[in-house]
Amino acid sequence: MQRKIKPPKSRFQKKVRLDAGTGCHIWTGCLAGPGGYGRSYDGEKNSVYAHRFAYELSNGPVPEGMSVHHKCHNKQCVNPAHLEAVSKKEHASRHPEVAVYLGKLRRGRKPTKRTHGFPVGIFKNKCDRYVARIGLPGKRVYLGTFETAEMASSAYQKAFEEHSASSRTKESAGRNPRCAHID
């Protein structure tokens, strides 16, 4: 006898509970990694973010190049009224902890994918403080431990800009050994 598979919408709704105080629909199913976003299945054996699935059930597909933003800032909320599609740049500007990402977008570089929800070079340690470090050619430099993600992000950004400026100076002075063959 073959197992009867429930439609994805009914499976999804069984894993949601209402928080009367905030109006959030809290995802009680699987959470994806340390970022804390809910994961669900779309009915075709594809794992998807629960908030994106909720948005698509209510509003249709997320437009190309857009992200789904939690207006309530609760990563586990799947209430369609609390979700909106915004550009990736707009999404980053609403979250100061991802200022490094915004800077990379301005310079035309694609941000590195991170699973823990913080910008490249920033992570939260066991004591709930934010650590910043930057990778330089051949080494990783510890920048310090900070109270907020914004402070860690600004330390990272400052170190990144200093390194970028010093490498541009070396290149313009002709001291870059990788370009010695070009004259």
C-alpha cells in the first residue's frame, strides 16, 4: 500500500502556531542552521524557506531579483501580512548588521553566501558578542570582539578599505610581483 502524501499547503499549516501578542504566525517545523529561518517542502521534494513559501502561497511567485523581508523582524514568522518583497539592496539597507553586504553591492561585487545571517568576517561567539576578522592573502587577521554587529561590521569595513587602499598603492607603484611580466 502506497503512503498518501498530504498537499504541501495542509502540511505547512500544521506547523504554524499563532502568537496572539504580536500577530506573528510562528513556524514550528524544521529550522535551517544557525540563521533560524524555517524550512519546508514545496510538494516537489524541494526544500524551501518557510517564509518564502508562505509569501508565495498568498501572493504568487517572488519577483526575480527580490528578497522576502520580515516587517516584524521575526525570522520564524510566516504570516503573509508581515512579509513583503523588496529588492536585495533595499533589504540590506533595512538591516544595519549587513552593511558590509551593501558596500559590496555598491561596488558591483556579489556578496558571499553565509549561513549564519551576519556579513562576511562577522560572527557571534558563545558569549553572545560579535567577532570581526578579515582574510588577507595568506592569513586571517582578528579585528576584535564587539558588543554589537554594527560595531563589528564597521571595524571589518575599515580594515577592508585600508587593505584595498594599500593594495591599490602597491599596484600603482609597480611593486605587484604578479604583474612583473607586463610592461
